[in-house]
Amino acid sequence: MPKKTAKYKAALEQLARLNIKASSNQETDYRKLAEKGYQWDCRAGEWLCLDSLPAKPATDLTRVRVWAARESVQHCAEQVLQSLTQAGFQLIEMSEPYPCRPPQQNESRIYLTLLKE
């Protein structure tokens, strides 16, 4: 039985209002709501229908997060960057490694921002 979090309880209520049969799987039920244009707003504690809002145009940028062991994250990021550069992307920005908080303190993240040439 799935854990009855506030998000999941609200999802079940919203599905009932929409006359959609709930499953026994949270992710399936969340997907059903997303397909109907609903998004979870954790501040409001409710599912909001955002389908009617006009969408902004997509950015031309591609952002990649490289997450790896602290000792190898720089090398991994360089390998990802090399592959993307060969695929026609141009590097705009590469962050410094950000250490992760415990219990993942032995891992770090590097963020790449690229533009398709």
C-alpha cells in the first residue's frame, strides 16, 4: 500500500473529482494528473491545473548536471563536454564542483551550460 502523504491524498481526491480511477501506484496516479495538465504545488498543498496557462518558448540553452565521486567529477564533466562539443554544442559556462551534503559528501556536481551551434 502506498504511503498516504499529503500529496498522494490530494492526488486521490483530485482523481475522484475528475472521475478518473486511481491505481495502487502513486507514480501512475501522478502521471494521470500530469496528463490532464495538473501540477503539484507544495506551497499551496494542492494539485493545480496549469494546462490553460500559455507556455513560454523553450530556451536555446542545454543544461547538464554531472554528478559523480568527488575525485572523478571533473574528469567526468570533461568527458561529457567533449562528447557534446563533438555533437555540435558550444560551452557557455562550466561551474566549479559543488560538494554534496551528507550522506553524499563524497560526491560532487558540476553544471554545464551549452548552446547548440
